[in-house]
Amino acid sequence: MNTIELNFISTAGHGYLEVPFTTLWSYMNDKDISECSYVDYFKKTFYLEEDCDAPLFLKIAKEKDNVEITESYLEEIPSTAERLFHS
């Protein structure tokens, strides 16, 4: 069983689980993520919204591996991130 290390970001208004592209794709398809989450193509990172997308990802990941989460605070998620949009 592997251990994945993730960061939970609390902002002034909400919270997001920061998940690198390759980590997310190891467990699920990004098409399963709602448009409440963000994606940063520059940093190759998803910011999964705390109420629906982060719990879904964590449930799936914890079935296969150990998950360690650190917490940090930012005023807002990085400006290079944008809302996830599915066409």
C-alpha cells in the first residue's frame, strides 16, 4: 500500500484539496469532478472543492492507499487556477 501526501488549502471563503494531475488520474477520471472545483494547467494541479469533490476523491484513494493531509491557509487559490469546465 502506497502513501500519498496531499495539501488541504483553507481560503477566506472555502477549502480545496490540492491534487496533482497524475495523482488524481491514478484513482479516478477528472470527468467525475464537478464544476465547483478548479484546475491549474500551469501547475498541473486540481483543487478539489471540499464539500463534494474532495470527499469523493478521498473515499476512492483511501480504498487503495494511505492518505496523509497537511493543511495550509491562503487568501485564495492560485490566480493561475480556473474553474473546471467539462465540454
